[in-house]
Amino acid sequence: MIETVAVDRIGEMRCEVGESPVWHADENALYWTDIPGRALWRWHASTGRAEAWALPQMTGSIAILDDGDGGVALAMETGIYRVPRPEGGVALPEPTLIASVEHPRSDMRFNDGRCDRQGRFLAGTMVLDMSLAAPLGQLYRLDFEQSRVERLCDSLIVSNGLAFSPDGRTMYLSDSHPSRRMIWAFDYDIDEGVPHGRRLFVDMNEHPGRPDGAAVDAEGCYWICGNDAGLVHRFTPAGRLVRSIEVPVSKPAMCAFGGARLETLFVTSIRKEREPLSGAVFALNPGVAGLPEPRLRR
């Protein structure tokens, strides 16, 4: 049964493709990226102010660096980069390369990504033209010390839905392409940062929407945006659908927990013609708290 709850819009911005919301507790702020808009966004909860910085490449996902400075790691088109903490009214400096990537073909970029519970950054790739349905996407893990990325999974069309259980020992990954619409679970080696034992978690062909970006709550349940269905779903660790919450746009893109007690679920979205709120970012209270987002450790 679809639930209707109070959903607030934060800010007035409308992104082309709003993705990778990350709550920064020290700043009481939400960061996210607009992929084709080539922009990094930040919204301050205390003031309601939103600000954006131009980026030189499309950026599919971000992570806050555990560097004492509040810098940001950016999974872009040609690799993973870093920038210092953004300052209001000041343009970002040119991003510094952490590790480059060798895509199977040139028309690819990074997409969904996040840190595991130990602070390692993982991110997947995709071919820009989704209509090709090319299974060339890879899931990579950043090796910061060696300035390289290591391949963990392949044969993905649109890598998405990356999340980790509270103890970090289960990794979730989806493929949101219309021809796939699958979510998998893996056993995850928390010492080595390697997934194995891939198995079907949820066949989203049995539920409304394509499986886009995701988050895990404090009870271990998996929240994922049902793109094209205007819903955010909650699945138990056993893969059982227990809730579907309606949002005011058809294409929610990714969700993340934030706020002072991590009791707010933020949802980014994709702009669509004739949907006046599409591309906006929303906030709702799902009645359950989330988990702190790990920072990227060197």
C-alpha cells in the first residue's frame, strides 16, 4: 500500500539530475551533485540557504573527505578527484586527481557511489547513452594510497543503489536500466573491502519503478528510489517490501538520511518536462533514523 506523508521541498533549485545526497553533520548541511548540470550543491539546514559551484566534468557521486578540512571527493567522468571545502561566493579550484579510470569506451562516466562503513569509496560506471543498454559498467573501489581504482564487479548497464548494512558485512547494488531492474546483495569482506557471494535481493520487475539510489536505516532496512514510479521503497534485510512512500515527482533519484538526529530522509530528483517540482530536493520524516555517512579515509 502506498503511503502519503508530509513532504517538504528544500530550497528553490531544480537540478537536471540531482544525485548523491550526503549529509555533513559538522556543517548541518546536505551536499549533492547535478550530473549534467556539472554542479556541486550545498543546502544549510540552519539558514535554508542553497549554493552551487561549477564543476569541469559530470560528477555522478561524492563523498566527504576525512581530512579535517571538509574537502569533497568527486567521482567524475575520467576519474576520482578532490576539492577543498567549498566556500560561499568563491569558485572551486580545479579539482585534483586522486585516481584515473580506464573505461572500456570513451563515452562513459562514474555514476552512483558512496563509502563503505570503513571509509573506502566505491563507485560504479555507465555508458552515457542508456538506450545502447551496453553492459560495460564496472564497480570500482578507490585505493587512495596507491592512487588507483580496483575493479570489483563488471557487466553492469547502469550501476546504482550502492549501500551497506549497519555492520558493513552486506553490500547492496542495483542495475537501474529498464532491461535489468535488479537489486543484488553481496557478502562484504570488511577487512579487504571486497564483495563476494552475489545473490538476488529484490527483483524490481515485481515492484513499481526502476531501482535508483539507496540508503540503509538504523534498523538495517534498505530504502531505494523507485524511479519512474514516484515512490521510495523500504525493504527488510530479507528483501521483503514493507513500505512505499509517495513523493511529488515521478523520477526520484537517490535518498539519504540527515538532520540533527538523522531522522529526515532527503530525496533528490530528475527534471522532467511538465513536472514543475521535478529536479527539486525533498525532505520527509519516515519514522525511522538513518546511519551516519562514513567519510572517505586515506
